[in-house]
Amino acid sequence: MSSLDEDLYDLMQNQIPDSSVEDPNQDRLLDFMTERIEALMADQFETLMSMMYRLDVSEAKLRNALAPDNPENPARSLARLIIQRQKQRVATRDKYKQNSLDDWIDFE
């Protein structure tokens, strides 16, 4: 992987907090990711699609984001999809998180 897609992939793997309140950091994250995705779309489209597959972004949503009739910049749409998917992953992880096994230490 090039340093560009490594940076983006590392960023996508980090937990993105779910925020119902407008967060300026969320806007900065979206701007940063849009810029990186634009570069990947121009130079390494297959790598970008591979990353989207690894993140398990819906193929239908991906097609909609890249559709010519999409009024939003395709890179920005992809960035939104990534953030949305990461939030889903965090929510799922939290929902099925197992309790610590520390409580079992004194079990006899």
C-alpha cells in the first residue's frame, strides 16, 4: 500500500464516535477523507474499491455514491459512507461486547 492509502485505511479503522450533535471535528474528518479519496480515485481506484470491500460498505450504496446523477461529489459521498459504516461497526461492537472476565477470578 502507498502511504496515502495506508493513512486513509488507518483512519478508517479507528473508531469514529457517533455524534448526534454537529461536531467540527466530524467536518474536518469528512474534509480530510474526501481529499484522500479524491486522490485514490484519480490514481488507485482499484485499491480504493478493495478498501471499501474490506470495510464491508454496501455495494448498492457504493454504486449510488458513484452514480453520475449523484448531486454530491463522489469522493465526499464515499467518505460519508465510510464514516456511516464505521459508526455501525462501533455500535455493533458495543452491543455485543462481552463483560470482563475479572468477575470470575473469585469463583469457586
